[in-house]
Amino acid sequence: MMFVHWGAFALAFHGWSEPIERALIEAERAEVSLLAPQIGETVQLHEDTSFPPSPWWELQQERDEIAMTNSLTIELNIAIGDKVFLARLYDNETTHALIEKLPLSIDMEDLYRNEKFYYL
């Protein structure tokens, strides 16, 4: 089993590493190997490829939390329907360009009944 399309954004209600932790449990239960490449990692698949998962996501999560704590950030409240979420964004040119567009009301499109998106 190969784990893809995970870990690039922390936008969900669950913990950042919860998807991989759940997948590891299910892979063990199903007695299959799990391949969880790092973000951007190229993996060559061969018949003799071994799939020992290294917990790179634990170190990545720790590094991200430290970077966010030690960086200048701007906090914004984002309202979606009747729910309000706190977003911490890096204080940079991209964040300031977004803030210039606020307040902003958008209708997001559905992507595979799993994600929403909108082109700014």
C-alpha cells in the first residue's frame, strides 16, 4: 500500500499525523506493507522494494511547530458557514497580498467530495 496526497497542509480537524498513523494500523491489520514517501520524495518501485516506514512525519511535524513558533506570524479568523477557524500565516508578502483582498466572500468548488478550492 502506498500513501499519497497527504501531509502538505494542516487544514483538517484531525491531527497532522493521524492519517499515517491510522494507515499504519490498517496496513498491519491487513498484513500488507506500507510505503509513505516524504513530501517530494521520488520512489523507484521494483519487485524487491522493501517498505520499512520511517517516521519522518514525526520529525516534520516537530520542525513545522518550531518554525511556526519562532517565526513572525499573523493570525486571522476564517469563517466557513457558521464555524470560525483560527489561521496562523507566516508574515510575508503572500500573506499581506491575501490580507489586502479581505474581507473576502467566495463560493468554493468541490474536488472529489473531499476538498474545496477556489482560484483567487
